[in-house]
Amino acid sequence: MTLFLVGAILALLWAPTAQAEILLQPDFNAEKFSGLWYVVSMASDCKVFLGKKDHLSMSTRAVRPTEEGGLHVHMEFPGTDGCNQVDAEYLKVGSKGHFRVPALGYLDVRIVDTDYSSFAVLYNYKELEGALSTMVQLYSRTQDVSPQALKAFQDFYSTLGLSDDMMVMLPKSDACSPESKEAP
């Protein structure tokens, strides 16, 4: 029992230190970041993600800044039953570009790299089904991503100990296109 408690305490002490080493996009600008993004690739050590990654498709994020310095994010995910939608508030934590999303179990969300016009790399530290995990997402303004953006994404997730077999390039889907949402 004592060994378990020591291990749990060490894990709690290590986690905040590991999170503090993730840098943010310098001078993050929420207005420039707002608009439509496609999630074109993800890498994660989450067991749930790893079990489902080959069945995922590209999703979208419509982002707008909030008056409190956070972000309102409307997400659309293709599913077997059509287009699933979720709205979430990304609450500002300290510096610009640093958030938490309690409703989704995201303990730490950071925009680590973006040029605002074509790509963004996001770091997420989250809890899912009682387990803590790291996820890195590559956003693109279009359904295609540049080789430079893909390299920035791969270079970043590898620094976190995520390997290429934990990454998936998401196939395009029209399940959430405007045409698929129109009433018959």
C-alpha cells in the first residue's frame, strides 16, 4: 500500500512538470485563429484512440473568441449515424493560447504552432475513461495539408514520445458537408 501511495504521489508531481515544458504559440491571436479548421491528423497514446484511429474521419472545428479570452468551438464529427455536433468552451488558463475544456475532459490544451492561414498544431492532455493521455492534433484551413505543416506536426509529437504508429492521417468525409445536412 505504501509503495502504491509513493507511486501515486510521484505521478502527480511529475505530471505538472511535464505539462509545463510544452510551449505556446508566441503572441497567440484568437481573432486570427478564429474560423473554420479541419482536423486532418492526430497522434495520441490514448488506448481508446489507438483502438479506433483507423475508423476515424476528418472532422471540423469552427472557432470564435470569447470576451473572457477563451474560445467557443463548434465541432462536427462524421459518424455511422451521420454528422455529430458538439459545442465546447475552451477556458483561458494563464497565457493566451492556453486553455482547459472541462466538458470534454481536456485538462490542458495549448496552441503550440500556427501560421493562422493554413495550419495549427494543438497539444491536448486529457482524461478519458479514467486514464490520462496526450493527444496532438493537426488543423488545416483546407482538407489538404502542406508538407511543411505535416513536418511541424510530426516533429512536435515525436518530442512527446509519441511514435508514428500512434498517428493517423484522417480521410476526408462528406458526412458533415452542408449538402448532407439539408432536409430531404
